Amino acid sequence: MANAEHLKILKSGVEGWNKWREENNDIKIDLSNAGLKYANLSYANLSDADLSYADLSDTNLSGANLIGTKMSSVKLIGANLSKTYLSDFNLCGFNLTGADLTKADLSGANLSDAKLIGTNLTHANLYGANLSRTNLTDAILTHAYLVGANLVGADLSGFDLRHVNLGDVDLRGANLRGANLCGTNLRGANLRGANLFKTKLIGANLCKVDLADANLIRAFILGADLSYADLSGADLSDGILSEANLTHTNLCDANLSGANLERAILIGTELTRANLERVKIYGISAWDIKKEGIIQKNLVITKHGEPEITVDNLEVAQFIYLMLNNQNIRDVIDTIISKTVLILGRFTDDRKALLDAIKDELRNRNYLPILFDFEGPESRDLTETISILAKISRFVIADLTDAKSIPQELSHIVPFTPSLPILPIVLNNQREYAMFEHFRPYPWVMPLHSYETPEAMLIDIVQIIIEPAERKVVELREKGK
């Protein structure tokens, strides 16, 4: 029970109480079980006092000194604890329903299983506080500082958390359904498995956030920073992610079906096995994406209000849209095709000088030479690259001297490009490789030219290469009409 003398002095007024405390700082204060409901204890010195089981409901404790105070099972319903220092307090299971904790310092406090129903936590410092399983129904968290707080399993559905600092917060399995997190800092937070159905995250900082397996169905993530975030296995179906930053974001196994990704940035994004069916991708920027096993169907490349055009490849989509809507791009492509010359050969020391010289001479004559180094590793990608380059070229020069990889590459070009002149050359002390004989019947493969020296060939490059190749271009086009 409370010490009657201590209780009498306290009820006589805070000013007298604080003065008495200063004069009797060695006395152990006992206010246990005290009835202090509705009392005005603003800025009272209650440090190291025993307030166990006391009734402080609707009590004004704003600015009170509670350092070292024993508060087990104290009643604080509706209490005013604004500007109060409660750092590292154990408030586990406390009923703080309706309490005013505006600007209170609750850093490191244990509020697990506490009732904070309708509690005002405006500008409260909850840095590193434990709020797991805390009932925060209708609590006000405007501008609260929650960095590093433990909110595992917390129910924050419908909460207004705009501009709240939630950096590094543990929100695993939390319910944030329909919450407003616009502009909120969640950098480094753990939201694994959280429910964010229809949550507003417009402009939020979600950099390095763990959202693996989270429910983000129909979430509003417009303009949010999700760079380096983990969204593996997350459900983002029908979500709004337009203008979002998804640089190096992990979306492996994520469901993005029906989502809006217009003008989003995807650089180095992990999309392995992700579902991108019916995704809107107008204005998207996609570079170096990882997409093994990705599902890409009916990607919408046109903006809202325009006739819908769909493709089935994320990277091709950008190119197709430019082709359809940009005359300058079409002109550039036409120019590339009319001027590009593919030069194939080996980059050994004695061969590179000749190939570089051919390239320079062609450039001087207003061509766009592409010189391909065959010393690189042989792979399927290499063969495909050569085939693509050939298809956009005006003609191909193939130096068969010391042929190594060229036979393989020509086998992927010659049979499939009937409108592409192939001009083979070889140093006169060598013979073409044996299999080249199979290409001679193709009308677009020109006669093999044997040259004495690189210098001699460069002197007569117009007569030896350019004029014959251009005549063949015209000839093949006439036949193709």
C-alpha cells in the first residue's frame, strides 16, 4: 500500500512535492496501489518511485520524471504521458487505451501485448521499441519515430502512417491492409509475409525492404523506390507500380499479372519465373533483366486511351513501340540497314591489322562497319549475335584466312539470308577451308577473292569489295521483287 505521508504531499501539489523530493532524496518513495485518477502530476519528479498497481487513469503525467519508476500493473488508461521519458520501460501487457503519448520517449520500451487503442503517439520516439502483438487500433502515429521497432504481427490495417519513419522496422506478418504509407520511410524494414492489400505506398522509400511472400494485391506503389528490395514470391497482381524504381529488385517467382508498370525502371531486375501476364509496360526502361522461366503474355505497350497493342517480350516491347510511333527511329533503322557492313575474321596479331584497315576504309566511305572478334568464347549466344548482325547488314566481308570459327558462323548466315551478299576473301598463299565448297551454289555468295598483300587489297578496295558488293545488292533486290 502507498505511504500515506508520501501520497498526502504529492496530492498537495507538484511544486511542493518536487521541493520535498530535493530535500529528501534518500527516501524510498512508495505510491503502490495509490488512487491518483485525474490527478495533475505534470512534470512531477517520480523517479525511482514505486507506482505498482497505482490507478493513473486520466492522470496528467506530461513531462513527468519516471526514470527508474516501478510501474508493474499500473493503470494508465487515458493518461497524458506526453513529453514523458519512458525509455527502456517494461510496459508489456499494459493498458494504455486512450493515453496521450505525444512526444513521449519510448525508445527501447517493451510494449508487447499492450493495449494502445486510440492512443496518441504523435511525434513519439519509439526507436527500437517492442510493439509485437500490440493492439494499436485507432492509435495516432503521425510523425512517430519507429526506426528499428518490433511490430511483428501488429494490426495496422487502415492506419494513416504517412511520412512516419519506419526504417529497419520488423513488420513480419503485420496487417497493413488499406493503410496509408505514402511518403513513408521503410528503408531496410522487414515486411516478409505482411498483408499490404490495397495499401497506399505512393512515393514510399522501400529500398532494401524485405517483402518476400507479401500480399501486395492492388497496392498503390506509384513512384516508390523499391531498389534492391526482396519481393520474391510476393503477390503484386493488379498493383500500381508505375514510375517505381525496381533497380536490382528481386521479383523472382512474384505474381505481377495485371499490374501497371508504366514508366517503371527495371535495371538488373530479377524476374526469374515471375508472372507478367497482361502487364502494362508503356514507357518502361528495362536493362540487364534476369528472366529465366519468366511468363510474358499480352504485355500492353500503349498508354491509356490509345488502341491496345500487346507483345510477348519485355525487352522487344520497347523497340516495337519506338518502331510504331517514332518516324526518326524508323529512319535510323533504315539508315543502319543501308550502311552496315559486317566484317568477320580472326583477331590474331597478324590478321587484326588488316581487318582494322578494312573497317577504317569503309568508315571513310560512309559505311557503318561492325568488326566481330572471333577470339571470344564459342557459345549459342555468340552464334545468335552474329546472325542478328548479319540480318541488319548491307553485305558481309568474311576473311577466311586461318579460318577457325568462321565456318560455324557462315553456316548460320548463308542458308538463311538470300538477300545478303557474302564476299569471301583469303590471303593468296592459303586455300579456303574444305566445307566452304558447300556455299558456292548460293547466288548471294560471291566469288572468293584472293589478295597478295593487305596493302594491295586496300589500294583496290573499291574495285575488289565495295563495287562488286553493291552490284550484288542491286541484283539480289531485283530478283526479290
